[in-house]
Amino acid sequence: MTESLIAIVGRPNVGKSSLFNRLVGERRAIVSDIPGTTRDRISATVSWQDKSFILVDTGGLELSPTSDLWEKVRGQVEIAINDADAIVFLVDGLSGVTPGDIEISQMLRKISKPVLLVVNKIDNARREQEAVEFHELGLNDPVYISAYHNLGINQLIDELSSIISLDALEEDQDILRLAIIGRTNVGKSRLINAILGNERSIVSDIPGTTRDALDIPMLFDETPMVLIDTAGVRRRGRIDRGLEKYSVLRTVKAVQRSNVCLLVIDGSEPITAQDTHLAGQILDSGKGVVIVFNKCDLIKQEMYQRELLNNARIRLKFIPYAPVCFTSALMEEGIRGVVQRALMVYKEGSKMVSQDDLRKTLMSALAAHPPSGRKGRSLRIYGISQKEARPPTFVIPVNNPTLVHFSYERFLENRLRSIFKFEGNPLNLLFQRRTSR
């Protein structure tokens, strides 16, 4: 059964992200006193007892936007409303009824979907009495909450359950969770729109338009997967304190929540130190990776693409296993190939190799290149077994782990890759002292 989708809408700075975080149970959305902090939609699955639903946070809805970007934010909110099965209309109990609340309520009354009016920042009986004025919005009886103080949340869930059927909680699907990672303004949002085939993420020439990590379920050739769009990351010294800092943290968490990352690099520029830093983050997190040179409509010459490949081999030499794709999100070129390659990397990272095949591979490697050890002492290797997948992790019992030289570890890794591939995935080789029998 498909999970119900519930969207939180309202004016800027009424506490939508605080409520989202409270229901999700973690600080997934950015919370800031700056009106308009949340500009894209952000979604997550909320589990409540034995039920679950998909919750969508949205940008603050201004009925008379003052810029092109605000126009796009409004468009995103309208899409969220159209996608949703029910709406949580959040208002600020401290501000009272505003003209913006009245206009939004008039818009919501025109839709044929359940709408739950929720008054936030109500943390005592006096404020609840003062909030009766919200009845004039002509919606349902208000639910009074304080997202910050965790008050009224149980009643809110109960009310949601009464207006829409919440689906039985199912175990997490074993599917590709694909994070789109890259510096600001390399074309991530345009790339994700090209993958989706619609304007799901805001596209703007303003660097840093995407601030939150966005989970977007989709089907690719009938294969379910989740795209995770992220905020662009600047060099550490150029990150503004406050809002953009939290955006970077969300990007780091997005890498952690993914199992494959698209490292998007501006193909019209040389690889930067920040590109290599992001690649290192992906490696440290043990995630699969596909290198995507975007904006290649500007550099279609094969010679220049070969130059990019050579540059990647040098600058990103610590992830030599990563496949490389060339795309133009603007022209929608190379998009299917990128997703197909990501699915292949996901499949490769999921492989579990039989003990017999591993033993044969190890014996062949030892015969071709016996270990010499270090400090005049001989290294002895007694076997190999695969501990887990994603990332593929192998346990290798030895007489003394300190005798393993990095060059021999690399030799064994290359042998494993030559037989079992694992394209796009890091390998963990764990050398452990053999326990006495």
C-alpha cells in the first residue's frame, strides 16, 4: 500500500520546520529565525506506533512574492499541495490571524482534500484562549500545539489519523538511495529535474538555492529508488556562519543516508579542491560513487573529455574505482546512462561472494605475490571471508596486522576487483590477528 503524503504549509516563520523535525524525530529540516529559510520541499517518512506516513515540509507561502525565487517557492508549495493526500495548515498563535493566513485559508478551502488547521506556539492555557480567533478562518476546529515544547503532538497525530488513513508501517525497502552531491552551481538541481522529468527541485542561477536534503521517491524503468537532492557545498572557509553551515551539515547527513552518490563536477572547469574534499567524504562514509561531469554541452570535444578523465585519475586517484559519466542536464543528455550506472554501482555494492570463490582468489594472489612483511618479519595470511556488503567488507586473519604494508593491501584489493569487480564501491579489508584455536 502506498504511504499517505501529508504537506505542512503556512506563512514564513510560523514553525513548519520545527514541527517537521518534531514529527520526524530528528533535526532533518533547517530551523532558523530568518523568514523563508526553507525554500525547497523536504520529505521524510514518519513512524507513529504501527503506522507511517510521508511528511513534506515546504517553503513559507507568500501570496504576493517579491522576487523570481519566491515565485518558484510558491510553485513548489503548490506542487506539494497537489501531491499531498492531506494538508497541515500551520499558523502562528503569537501573531494571531494575519491577512496572509486569511488568503491561504481561502486558497485551501478551494481544494478537495482534508485540511487540518494547527496553531503553533501555544504553551499555556492563556495563549490557547487567545487563539480562538483562528476559528474565523472557516476551517476545522484548530489543534493547539507547541512544536518547540513538544505539546499537543499526540493530539495532532490522532487528528491526522481521523481525517486520513495512515498505512501500516512496513520494513525499509532495500532500494537505491541516490544522493546528488556537488559544489554550488554545478547543476545538481537541473540534473535531478532531468532525471525526474519535471520541476521537482527549484532551479536558479543563485548559488545555494537548494538548502535542505530532499528525499524524492521515484521509479526508473519500473525500479523503485529514492533521489536525495542536497545543498551545494562551498569551501570550508567560505561557508557563511549560521544558515549555510547547517545546509552543509544536511549534505553530510544526506551522504550518510544514501548508498550511492553522484559526485557532480562542473565539466567546464578544472576539478577543484572542494570536489576532491567531497569525494573524500563519500569515501570516508563507505558509499558507492559515480563521477558526473556536468555541463558537457559546452565541451563536446572528445579530446577535452579525455583530458577530464586524465584529470580525474590524478585529482581523484583515491577513488580509481569510480565510473565516470558525461552529462548535460540543460540539454538532458546522458541522463539515462547516469542512472543506469548508479543502479549498477548499487548492485555491485550489494554482492556477497561465496567463501569458496574468495579462498581460490586468495590462494592465487598469494602464489603470484607472496607477502613479505615488514621490519624483517614475515606476514602470514590464513584466509579471507566477506563480513558484509555495502560497502563490501572482508576479514583477513593474519599473524600480526602491523606487518601489513599498504602496498600489499592495495595488491589484494586489486585482485579482488579484477575477479569480482565491485565497480564504484570502496572495499574494506580488515586485517585481524588470528585467534588461537
